[in-house]
Amino acid sequence: MGTIVVVVLVLVVVALAATYMKNQANAKQQRLEDAKADARRWVERLGGQVVNLVGTNEPAKQALADASERYTAAGSQMEQAATAEQARLVTSTALEGLYYVRAARLAMDMDPGPELPADAERERAGKVTEDRRVNVEGRDLEASAQPSDATPHYYPGGRVAGRPVPQGWYSEPWWKPALVAGAWGVGSMLLFSAMFSGMYGIPDAQAWEQGYDAGQADAAESGDAGDAGGGDSGGDYGGDYGGGDYGGGGDYGGGGDFGGF
């Protein structure tokens, strides 16, 4: 009799464990499907903008080209997404593309469209608030809050290779080598210091070198260092970000060394 009771109890435990595991698997699959549905919505919205918009000036053309790259990258990521987290990274890529679309529309004096979801990394990276023209190791570079023929390259703000890049318009995409290589090269700290020194809401060069967010240096001086975290938001999506080259381009426009920075 005792043996029968033990067997029944074991069978009950096994059944409960099997039911629990099945429920967990179903819940995980549902999370994945929900995340992929949300990602698909943003990718389709980005695709519609990329297909229908035509740049009428150089800043708009460049911003739309960057948006197209994000659309290609998001499509590649979607094909590989096997977890809810990877699907959310698809959403992140598509949203970045839509920030470029928004910039292109503004550059063409068009209605930018509805607001996009806020992103903490972009907020913490700060933004260009004044025109700057600097010379770094013989190279002339400009930054501005507004698009122009002199500053046709837009960046929506965020973290690249663990360090914040402010939102703004630039004469050259000085952040792209780090985006491709996953690390900043020699001279990048000097470039950042020269371009952004003293600009409100942007970290100083030492804070940037350590990967601190915008404003963390001031917070530390006031006795509240907060969370000066240094990780790259969102991971690396399997070691690269969109299949090895961020949009299928091979070397992202030839920017492997980008003038030595």
C-alpha cells in the first residue's frame, strides 16, 4: 500500500512539473510573438517612410540613406529573432531608423510626424546646442543643432561602443568607425573634447572616456554620482548588430579607420 502511495505521489509531481514547464514554454512563446508583432509594426512603418520619401537636399538624402540602412538591419534582425529580447532589439533598430526619417523630414521643412517613443540612452547622451567648428589633427569638423550643407550627417543620439554620442548634425559621421569596430580608436577622446568642451548637457572628455552618461560628471561633483553605468545598451545582438555589418554593407561605407580616429 505504501509503495502505491509513493508511486501516485511521484506521478502527481511529474504531472505538475510537466504542466508547469508547458505553461512556461507557452508564456515564453507568447512573449516572443508579442514582441515580434510590436517590432513588425515599427519595421513596416519605417519601410513605408523609406519607400515613399525622396530627399530634396543633402542632409535629407543622407538621413534617408541612414534610415534605409536601419530598415535593412531591422529586417535581418527580424529573421534571426528567436527570443523576446532579440525582437525588442529589432524594435530599437526600427525606431532609430524612424528618428533618421524624422530628421530628414525636418531638413525638408516637412511636418516631422507623430512623436516617437522616448529613449533613455538618447536622452542621457545629450544634444548639440550650438554651432562648433574645430580642427583636430589637421581635420576640420563641424557640429550643429541644424542641418546644412556643411553638416549633412545626422545622429539621433545614443551610446556607441559604450560611450554617448550627442544628437545633432555633423560634417562627418565621426562615430561610425566605433559603430563598426565596436571600439573607439586613438584620437577619439581628443575629437570629443575639442567638439563638445563646455557644451551644456554633454559629458566632459574624461567622463566620456569612461563611458559616463551626459550629466554624470556634474552629478558626481554635487555628491550624487548616481549610476554612471558603462555598458552598451541592448547588448550586441549576437556579436555584431544586424548580421555583421549593420545593414548588409560590408564595411559601412568604407569607414574602417575613418581618418585615423
